[in-house]
Amino acid sequence: MDVKIKPRIRFRFDEAKTAQAAAHLLMRHGGKLPHTRLIKLLYLADRQALLETGMTITGDKMVSMDRGPVLSNVYDLIKGKASGEPWSRLLASSGHWILSLREEEPPTDELSSYELCVLDNVDERFGDMDLKLLIPYLHQACGEWQDPKGSSIQIHPEEILSAEHRTIEEIKLLAEDAEELWALDTVRLKRG
């Protein structure tokens, strides 16, 4: 990591948007994808959006695991450790770690046209890459990934930005914007 700063950027996990993003990727693959491929594609999409806009698509917490970086809540949803209505309404496990669509035409109304473009771009670049190549590629290409040696290590958004040579000033501005959105979202949720 090039820049050492205190982690401050935080996002709120949006399960409805995440489920739609996952469903969109599955649609591009005929309605089925191995869970490992899906979680890597979602991670790469969040990473790209973060680098381009300072925000992620899913708002999920990122972590380094042995097989590369993953999105924590998505990983829990896939493994059945969390049960979310938006996720389970759109996606189903169809055995052997394959996820499939429950609906023929899943909605995308939670996703902006930019977010759909990012998902499509990531899928075009990595969607058909052999997992035996994709996993080591992520270990090398994602400077924020650390070998957790059988555990997991949180990846802070600042670490991704720093690994991609963003300045401390740029990171601080993005942190301020993210904190403003966090505060607005908190107020919105309280008013519910």
C-alpha cells in the first residue's frame, strides 16, 4: 500500500441493489453462474466503481480470503449464513455451488445505467476467464489483497484507492463524500 491513512470510508450494504447486480450478471450467463465467479465479478465491479466514482455498487464490506478478494455479505448470502429477502427472491442455489435465477427477467430498477455499464464491462473482461487464471490474476492485480493464511482480512476502500495510486488528498475528499452519504442514508432509514 502506498499511502497509510486511517480507514474512514464506509458504505451501507444494499441487499436489493446487490441482488439485482448479481441477477444481471447471471442473466448474461444464461441464468447460472458458479458462486466463485459471481463473487469475483461483483468484487471487480465494486472496485471499478470505487476507483471511478468513490462509491461502490453494493456497499458491501470487502475482505481478503485465500482465494482472493470477496464481498463479505454476498459470501454469507451465498453460503446461507444470512437470509435476505431481496437476495432469495431473485437467486437460488442449484447445487454444487451454482447460483441460478428464480425469475426469467429480474428487475434492474435499483441499478443506475452507469452501474449496469460497470457490471457489463467487468463481465466482458473477466466473465469467461477460467477460475484457475482469474483467482491468481486477482492476487496479483489487486494490490489491496493480502494473504489471510486461512482466515480473512478486511480490505478498506482507502487501501484500494491507495493501491491504485490515489493521493491522500483525493482519498480524504472521497471519504468526506462517503460520510455525507452515510449520514443522509442513516437519517432516511430512521425516518423509515
